Amino acid sequence: MKDYVNLFHSIIIKIEKWKSLNLEDKNQIIKSLFNAVNNDDLGIYFDKFCVELENNTLNYYIKSVIKLEK
């Protein structure tokens, strides 16, 4: 279990400043984390995914959340 926690922390350290990195650095991080053959598109994908997460609430992704009426 300790190995997974250490791996998680190492990933967080690498992606902590994701927005300030250029596309080449992002692709290097993805290459080090994943065993992907063509990872050039993954950097662009994750940029778009981050924008999507910023623009939508958690309820948008979780349909089973019960909204309490006040």
C-alpha cells in the first residue's frame, strides 16, 4: 500500500504545475507515466479535459446525486 501512496505523490508532484507547462513538457510527463506509443495527442486531450472540469460542476458528472430541497 505504501508503494501506491508513493506513486500517487510522485504523480501529483509531476502534474502540480500542469497549466504552466508547454505541450512538449506535458508530453514528456505523459510518456513517463503511460506506456503509450503516440502520446502527442494526450497532452492536448488532458488540456481540454481540465477546461471541461473547470466549466462544469460535480453534479454534471454524477447523475445519482440527490438534491435536497430547502
